[in-house]
Amino acid sequence: MSSEVATVPVVTIATIGQHEGQTITLRGWLYNIRSSGKLLFPTFRDGTGTIQGIVPKAAVPEEVFNTLKELQLESSLTVTGKVRADSRAPSGYELDVEDIHVISPVSADDPFPITLKEHGVDFLMEHRHLWLRTPRQSAILRVRATIMRAAAEYFDTNGFIRTDPPILTPNACEGTSELFEMDYFDDDKAYLTQSGQLYIEATALALGKVYSFGPTFRAEKSKTRRHLTEFWMIEPEVAHLELSGLMDLAESFITHIVTRVLESHRADLKVIGRDVSKLEAITALGPFPRLSYEEAHAMLEKAYAEGKLENPHKDGDDFGSPDETYISSQFDKPVMVHRYPAAIKAFYMQPDPADPTKALCLDVLAPEGYGEIIGGSQRVDNYDLLKSRIEEHNLPLAAFQWYLDLRKYGSVPHAGFGMGIERAVAWICGLDHVRETIPFARTLNRIYP
């Protein structure tokens, strides 16, 4: 007669609710532990979440109790125990520990450097490779992954073709001050891309609706909470699209991303400390507000007159971070500011036929003072106009000959925008600084680790 031994399932903390009342095994790390006499309360993490364990001394072998009591934080281990529902627990469940197996213990002589006490930002960034293990940072990265997946999903399911532009470009076409230069073959110079836009204009005129998704680089020496030198950008481009349609596209795109995050990450948003009602307002019925540049300028003038802004905004100037922060803080939804003065915008932006001093462009400012998350425009589609704009901006005409060719051979109106993933993560997660939105931030003063 043969006997069968029941197999204990290996599960994740994220799915542990499906195993209430069952004995399971977790593979993870010891995140924290506290004791109360003959009771231990270890907290385990496994990359999908955290859960508290209960270990009464009388209920487990002495070796298990003593091993766990002496175990250092971030030691890796497997834990076997019974899942029990508990409404007081953050996850709604606790684990009655029955056994543990230590995989790799952390030495008591060299303990994990990040503890539950307060640490300075410089210390945490210096230990970013370890800071990522904390529940809040892990939650941010899970939300980031869904934002990136939802962004690509939106375009993939709406007839867009992903076309990847080059990361290395041959010319510093808009000036070298914000470009990273590197040596190329035969003493040539190459530059890390600031944007894939010009290249995907070419693929849009081949395929109709396209997008690119990849890393971009900016060498601007900025220390603000919104700037990184290396970040990820998703950029759609559409043939036969004009500004009004571009604004519709941006609104639908953002709403889709926020919807996906709310569907999958309410627990993570709670760990981060995000007020989800602010995000729920994005998906509520009603369009995003749309302001012309003049209307936004008038709003800033009024705010300055009322003492709500320290500095006045000069009509005709671009909006600085304080300006964007104020404008966006006045709305519950992202606000679209359109038709900026053409003189302060890029050479490739189409002038407004009703007023050629304005460009057919838009910025989408996230609510709660988060500022610009999307920038886009309708592109110049006339050969002679584009050529004259290149010359007016003192750009090397030869470097743009391929770009001019797009207007020579079957040009059509077309438009697109770019969204920086990190700024979107900062807004959706409610973060104070963009450095927490990416696994390893690259800033003016940081390239380690």
C-alpha cells in the first residue's frame, strides 16, 4: 500500500488570500521583527508585498523560535505556515508560522544598513540598491511597471505600430547644451537622443499611426524635483491628425493609464500613502479642462495680484515650474494648455492659421501642482515653411535634409506628443521628487550606484 504526502504550495504574498486556512510556503526575506515575551511577530516580504507572521514559542520547535529570534533583517528564507484572515492586518491576512529555512543569513557584525529609523536622502540614494527593498519603494516600482505596460497597451490596442528610433544621433540639431556627446567611429561625434520625435514622424508617414518607447537623455544642468538626465519617454505620432484630435488622444491615453493603476494597485497606493480619491477624479465623467495660453497667463496675472505667486509671469514667456504648479493646482483633472507663442517653441511646430504668432501645440499639466507630464504639437507639414524655420533657428540645414524630405514626398498634417514616464509616476504615486520614480536615478550630481 502506498501513501501520498500532501504537497505544500509555494505562493506569493500577493495571492495569499486565495489560500485562507491552508498551509503554504513563502520564499522571501525578513523585513522586520519584534517580540513580546514568548511571542515573535516577524514581517516577511517577497517582492509582491509584506505579511506579518505570528510565532508563539509553545507552538513551534525550539530551534525554529530561536533561529528566527536571532535572525538579522534582510536574511533570505522560506517560511511555512497557515494563512489566517485578520481584518486588523494591513493585507487582511497573517501567517501562523510553523517552520522556516534560512537560505542566506545576514551577519550580525554587518547588519542591513537601512533600518526603520529616519535616514537622509543622500544616504538612501547612496544605498539605492538596498533602499529598493523597502515596501514603499517596491510599491512605487510595481506601479511604474503597470504605467509602462498600460501606456504601451493603449497604443498597441488602438492601431498604433511601435517603431523604435535610434538612441545615437549624428547631429546636435537643437544645440549641444542639453545633449550628451560621445566619440563615434572614424573620429565622428554622436549624441544620445533627447527624443525620438523626428524619426517617428518618418515612420508615421510610412505606417500611419506609430509610437516609440525608450530611454532619452537630457544634459541640462537642472536640480529641480522634476528633472532626470536619463528617463523613459513614450511618443505617439499620427498622420492626418491635427491639434484638436491630439488633445483628445492625450486625454484618452492618460485616462486609460490611471484606470489600469486603480484596477491593480490600490494596496500599493495605500502603502505609498496616495489619496486614491484624487486619481478617481481623473476617471470620472467629464473632459479635461482646456486653456489657451492667454487664459493661462491671465490666471497667473490674477494669482500674482492676489499674492498667491511670488513672481509675475511675463506675457510671451514660457511657463516656469512655479507657474505650471499653480495652474495645475487649480484643477482636479489634468489641464491642457494650448497655442503657446510660436517664438518660444520648437521650429517644427505648425503655426496656427488663425494667428501665425501662435503654435498649434499643447502641454498637459497634471493636477495637484505636478506640472507638465505631456508636451506635443501639430508639426509643420510645408516644405518651404519648415526650411525657413530651420534657417531662422540657425540649425544646420544639411543635418535636416532627410527631415525636409518628409515634406517633399507626400506631406500631410500630422501630430504627436511625448510623455515622460517618470513624471507620470511621480504624479500618479503622489511623490515629492522624481528620483524615486525609477530604479536608479541619474541626476546632475548622481551616477552611483
